[in-house]
Amino acid sequence: MYIVMLGAPGSGKGTTAKILAKRLNLPHISTGDMFREQIKKGTELGKLADSYISKGELVPDELTINIVKDRLTWEDTKNGVILDGFPRTKAQAEALDAILQEAGKKVDIVPELIVPDQVIIDRILNRATCSNKECGAIYNTKYKPSKVPGVCDICGSKLVTRTDDNEEAIQNRLEVYRKNVQDLLDYYKEKNVLVSITPEDPTADNASEQAVDEILK
Ligand SMILES: [Zn+2]
């Protein structure tokens, strides 16, 4: 099964994609992770991608398409994949269709995770992460607080919150997402593969599992 996972930043798209991949025993292909890995390894591709990402620009379609095209030739993708972060534009969606078509495959389902803006904002603003890198536990001071405020339940280290995000910046990111995703939604709607997923309680601990259940229903 070839699945394209859509959802706003902070919607839980990445977590849902990971659980979905595990359940279906398919590789989770995140273009963000792939670029980060190439950048870390210092490959030519990584250097090229970094020249855009470091300036806050989007990586050009051609570069993104090529990295995905190569990944889709790997043996582990022959029964399907969960794509996360790709396609991001209609041109990328058309390229993906062409790549899959060559192998006699197609995109089977495109779940869009829909979570209210306020939940996303609360989730990002109240996120607290364990400062112990080996632990890395994530809390939410509103929805999933630690037992002792500011202290990790698991390892007792100090919790840190990101301060560079404010409500306005998150709101802006959500607007940019919606503006850019519309073409893609229209494209997949026309192909009859788009499914809207609205978790009943997006703040629940198992919200991502619930979303996966809904996708596989
Ligand atoms: Zn910890």
C-alpha cells in the first residue's frame, strides 16, 4: 500500500506516519529525515539541500523528487511505503504518480490529519522536553504534565521549553501550510484517494493510534 500522509506542522502527522508504518510493516519515508541524514553525512546532495534549508527556503522540486525516486528503488519499498513530507506540491504529486506508474503501482490512500489550530498552538507552546538527551521524554504542561513541574518523571532531569515559538509564528506557519496544501488536496480529491482524518480527542495520549485506526478502517 502506497500512502501519502498529509497534515499541518504540529498535527501529529509524523507520529501517525511512524505508527502506520509499524502496523503495516512498511518503510516510513520522511523527506525531512532523509535530507537531515544527507546533510549530517556531508554528501553532495546534503550540501546542495542545506544551501536551501539553511536560508529557510524550500528545497527545489527536482532535488526532492530525485531523492524520493532513488529511495523508491530500494527493495524494502516493493510492497508500499508511508510518505511523510512528500509530495508537497502538485508537480511533486505528478512526479510521484509517474514514478509509481512505471512500476505498475499507484498512490492508494492520502489521509489528511485534521487537528484544530488551537490544539496545535497549545501543543507547541506547552511542549516541554527532557534536557537529558539520552532520555528525550516529551511532556506538555497543559495536556500531559510531569508529576513535579519542570522535572522529568523518568530520569529526574530538568525539562526545557522552546521559547522561540509564539502564537503568531505558529499561526503563520499554519496559514502557509493551508495555502500550499490546497492544490495537493484538490489533486488527490479528484483521484478519489483523499480521506479526512479527525481524531475524536486530538489531545489524548493515544490520539495518533486512534488516527491510525481511522485510516485503516
Ligand atoms: Zn528524562
